[in-house]
Amino acid sequence: MSRQLNHLLSELAHGLLTQLPAQLVAAAAAGLGAALRSRRRRRRARAPEVSAGTDVR
């Protein structure tokens, strides 16, 4: 039983050390992307109306 528990804990630790950092990075990247898109939308909403014929970038 002790051997099985040790193996289970070893597998769990290995999974946490290999999978969790990748998931955290992916979640952080998704959050950053959402924050940047939201910021861009807010800025565009506050921008003054552009008249026709003006070059908008």
C-alpha cells in the first residue's frame, strides 16, 4: 500500500509540475489578450468621429 501511495503522489507531483505551468501561461496569455481587446474597444468608443475622406489607421 505504501508503495502504491508513493507512486500515486509521485505521478500527481509530476503532473502538477509539467501541466500546471503550461496552463497558467495559457490562461495569462488569454487574459492579456482580452484586456488588450477591451482597452482597444474603449479607446475607439471614446475617439471623436472621423470625417469622410480622412485617412484612419
